[in-house]
Amino acid sequence: MNRKYSVRQYLDKVDQLRAVCPEIALTTDMIIGFPGESEDDFADTMHLLETVRYNGSFSFKYSDRPGTRAEQLDSKIAEQVKSERLQIFQKRQDEISLEKNRRYLGKVVRILVEKTSDTGIVGRTSTNHIVHLPAGSKEAAPGDYLDVTVSFAGQHALKADLVST
């Protein structure tokens, strides 16, 4: 895919980031089934996932985009193989995400309110975790900061209650 860095350089950057900020939340975009991707290549991708342990990922199957060099490449990966690999990758990522999100249970975090509605409040932590508060929690507006206690951890979001003052 014409990356200008090696896996080792990438992992060194991850190590540097975590040395400065151990609680950093890392996410990635992952294309599964790029032309020529071998079983060993996919195994390397899974190894990278296990090594970095991303908080989340945006992953999808490779598809040709007209006008790109990749569209002209031979060795296309069969749709069924891409689908199976993507399912394996996403299942493991979801397990890791849930494990990492469970570390927030019972903790007080500050969120930035993104939106409010009759169904509740949605905000984000400083690590970009989505947090849902139930309706009637408090009058709040987008841009407000709230301190909340995390009461539920899902794979892709947290639920919380307002900290009593």
C-alpha cells in the first residue's frame, strides 16, 4: 500500500506515545483484503492488533476505487475471504475494545457534551469515548463539561450517571 514506514517504526511511535501518555486511546483504520494480501499478511495484521491493542478501529474490506493504482493490481482477494478475515478482525477488535472500556467502570470522567435530547445526553471523554447519560440527568447544552461516573461499558460506548454535587 506504499507506506513510507515500517511496522517497527510504527510500533516505536506507539511506544513513544504511551510513554508520554499511558492512558492514550489509539484507534486505526484498517483495510482488509488489499490485493495480494496473503494468509501470512493477514496473520501479521492480527499480530499488530494484539500488539497495539487499539481502543477501536474503523475496518472494512478493500474495494476497487476507480482511477487508483490499486485498481490495476492483480491478485485480488475473493470476497468470501475478505469477509471472513474482516469478521475475524472485527470480532477480536470488539473484544479488545470491550476489555479496555470496562476499565472505566466506576470511574469519574469529565465529558464534553455533544448533544442533548429527550432521550438523554451524549458526550465524549478526553480520550474520545462516547458517553450516554439518561434523560433528566441535568440541563446541559453542547459545549458544557460534566463530571460523570461510568456505570456501563459496551464495545463502542459507555453509559454514565451524573456525579452528585
